[in-house]
Amino acid sequence: MFTANSNLGRRVFGASVFATGVVALVWHDFKDWDELQGILNAVVGQVFIYIAAAAWIFGGIAIQFQRTAKTGALVLGAVYLAFALMCLPGIFQAPRAYNSWGNIFYQVPMVTGAAIVYARFSTAWRPGTIARIAAISLALCSVSFGLEQVFNIDYNNTLVPKWLPPNQGFWTWATTVAFELAAVALVTNRMTLLATRLLTAMVVLFGLIVWVPIVFSDLHNHSNWNEITENFAIAGATWILADFLGEKAAST
């Protein structure tokens, strides 16, 4: 799954954001539209949907190829950074509601993944600097994902397939602990490659075990398509870091 000089993370990331753009075009909508209505009025918002969709589609294609990967990463980093910044008013409006804070951490992994790809094709960045900044960024996201699982424990329990032994609650808490352990490893710079690989594998399994069946149970549900594309985009972003750390370890 992971090898030195692997580009699989970039491939998964690009394919996922491309799919995000297609979903936005098909439904003329995107996941965070409800949160952004207070910032973008209906007319500007509708235009922004198409701009964002075009950026996702273009960036998702461009990042697949070495000659255009840097440009694709720049485009994707910019659009996800814009989404992250547009989450800030929600935090100021409801600072005690964790969902307000949690929303921004669904954008940060994609900003981080795009930034790693951009930096890898730029001679101005040292590998060690890229690795530490990206690791800390994804550690913060991992902490947030774990906290959201706790704050929405009943809902998250329902997402776990009932056929998984021993029970749904076990896996919700197990993955919550895994998120926090990954964050500790990334922040302390201990076993970061292993932690990133395991984190990536866990998020990929979320997509395959949880979201794929849910999507196929209702193919016309826009929310489900948003969730699965976001899930695999996050997996792609963490995978990009795992690939980068693998290359770095192999070269030392």
C-alpha cells in the first residue's frame, strides 16, 4: 500500500476532489453551503459553487500529473483555504458550539495535502520543515475528529455497521482513541510514519465500510455523496504525508 516514491496519496486526493467538483455540479450545491449562506448571498453563492466546482475538477486532474501537479496543488490549496477562512465567522458567532470549530478542521487536511504536493515540487522548502508543519496540522485535525466523535457519539454509533463485532459503541470509541493517539505521535514526532499510515488506513476503511454502503443505499442523496468524497479527500491528504515521510525515511 505504501512504498518509497509512491504517489498513491496524490492520486487518491486528486480523484476525490475531482469527484467533489462533479458532485457540486450535479447538485448545484456543496456540503458547506448552509454554513456559508450568512457570508455569501444567494447570487454570489451560486456563482461561487461553480467556481469551486471548476477549481476542484481542474485541480483534481492537474495534480495527477508531474508537470502540472504544482499548479493543481496551488489551485486546490487556495479553494480549500477559502473554505477554511469562511468557517471563521461561524466560530465567532457560536464559540461554545464545537461544531463551529470542527467545520474548519474538515478543510485543513486538504489545505495541508495540497501544500505538501506544492512544496515537494518547490526547491524553496526543506523536507524536514514540510514534514513537521504538515504533521502538526494533521495532528490538530485528528484531535478535532476524535472530539467530534465523542460529542456526536450517538450518531456515530449508528454509522458503524451492525455486523462488526463486538458492537457499534466499541468501534466508535476505538477509532476515537486512535485519532488521539495519532495526534500525539504526530505532535511528539514519535513513530510519525507508522501513525500516519495507520491513520490513513483507518480513514480509508471508514470510506469503504461506512460510506460506500450508505451511498449505494440511496444514490440520490446529495449529503451522502458529499460525505464520501470528503472522507476520501481527507484520506488522500493523510496518505500524501505518509508517502512523503516514507520517501524521507528511505533517503536517510
